[in-house]
Amino acid sequence: MEPQQGRRKEREFGVPFPGEILAPEAWTHTALKKLPDRGPLDWAALFNRVAPVVLDLGCGNGRYLIGSAVWRPGHDHLGIDILPLVIRYATRRANQRGLTNIRFAVSGGRELLADYVALASVAEIHCYHPQPYYDPAEIHKRLITPEFLLLVRRALAPGGSFFLQTDHPSYWHYMCQILPVFFDLDQRPACWPDAPKGRTRREIIALRRGLPVFRGVARPKRGLEETEALALAQSLPLPTFDAARRLQELDALEGE
């Protein structure tokens, strides 16, 4: 079927980018230019309705989240990244597709959950390919820590899910050590069924190069009280694994 007049498809590494680019008069505005000074975001006010909320922490150019917004119009979506450039890419693409159920902002994942997300208020949290930070002086910036997992637990509504993915074996090994303390972890040996060629730009590149990609869905353990979870978090190791530089070339390609 040919695209309707004024619409066109977009590809990235030969893989279609979700949605169609509409005529300019149908474009929307999806940038959340400034987060409030403090306090949780009001999802109903932000999206002008009440719907399940999906967060993508470190959303990059927005491939996964835009696809979800296209295919799941009944969900609302917020993507954040610390890099303003990739947020501009994501915002432009969401605008061009006329989406009203998605917003993008510049923020860190830890900061968003700690300062802007109300308790038990989101249905899904996605974290694809968190930066492993190769420089030993920067390992304190690694996102997946016991403290961060507590923030994820608190943000998820009952029945909510936490999706993770990485192509870094050492990072995945660390995740598999600490996630089961707080979550029931379902490891996924194959690609996500909705995106056999990759949910993200990074995953597409890794698969094309024959690199392993590690995936899982985590759901909060039932019966784990907050005080117990906090005590467990304080006893667990931080992500101080050796991030060998084998993936630096892939990092460079992703940033092009």
C-alpha cells in the first residue's frame, strides 16, 4: 500500500522508523522544555487525560518510545535523556508523526524518579543500554544501582513492569545479581517480538555486528516491605565492574 499523500516513511540502518512523517500542518509539539522546580509531575494535566504512563529512561533518539506511542495510543509516554541533542532528534520525530501521547525532556533517570515521579504512578519503566562508563573516575555515574532499583519499585503501579536491555556482559551480570533481590526477573533470550530487528538504534547496530544483547522484564517482588528493601539495598554492592573497552567502537557508531 502506498503512503497517503503528504506522508513518508523513514529508515534507520535500513530498519523502518515507527510511524509516518505527516504534512507539517499535522505536526504536534512534544517537547517538555522545563521540568517543574520540585514535586511530582501531574500526568493527567501533562497529557490532558488519565491513561497508563510509560517512561523511557535514556531514550536516545526515541525509536522505542515513539513506536510504543504509535502502536499504543491508549498509553501516555515520557522519554528523557541527559543529552539535549538526542532529545531534539526524538522530539522532532514525534512532532512529525503528529503524536499527542508522548513528551520528551532533558533529565537524568535517577533525578526523574527521585524528584518528579509520584509513588505507584507509572505502568512501565524502560531502560535500554544504560551507559557503562569506561573511565574509572566516572563509574559513580552508572545508573543501575540498588538505590536506583528502589526508586523504580516505588514509581511502578501495582502490576507494573521494568524493562532492561544492554549489550555489555559485565553490566548484565551485575544486573542479574541485584535485580532478583527486589524483583522477579524474566530474562528474554531473543529479540522483543514487536521489534525483531531491534527496539533501539543501539540494538540494531549490535545485532548487525553479531554482538549478544541481554534483555529482561522485572516485576516488583510481592511482600517485600519498604524498610526491608532499604536495608537490602544498603547491603548490596555498587556497579564497580570493569567496563572493558570492547564496545567503544559501537558507542561511536551509535552517536553518529
